[in-house]
Amino acid sequence: MDAVASSDDKVTLVLCLDMLTHQRKHRRIHRAGKSDTELAATLSATTDWDDTDHADLSQIDYQKYKPYRSPKVQKTIEKRL
């Protein structure tokens, strides 16, 4: 039996063979959502935010800080400019 395959059939066949022969690099993990009681237990176990334990970041002058760039990154940027 000589069957004439259309180009769409050939593309589909190639894609199927590719999927079968190559393993996927990234796999999605589907987790079931938590129930309301589990969420309530998780939230009750966390502590409240205490401002005395954490620094007041609004008072810091961020203009004096410059982003760090490694020498390798600087060379790459200079090549592109």
C-alpha cells in the first residue's frame, strides 16, 4: 500500500517522533490547592510583622549606591558599545 501523505501529516509525524525521542527538560508540577482549614492553620502559624525587628528601609538614600558590575560584565558591555 503506497499512501500519499500530505505535508501536514509529515509535519505531525515529525513532531510526534521528536516528542517521543527527546525528553522534556522542564516538567511542570501540578500541586493540589490547600483547603481553607489548611490555609488557616498556615496563616495562624506565621508571626506578625514587627517593625522593631526590621530596619526602616524608607530612610535609606539609595542614590549613593551604584550597581556592582564584575570586570567580565564591564568588558562585555565595552565590546558592545
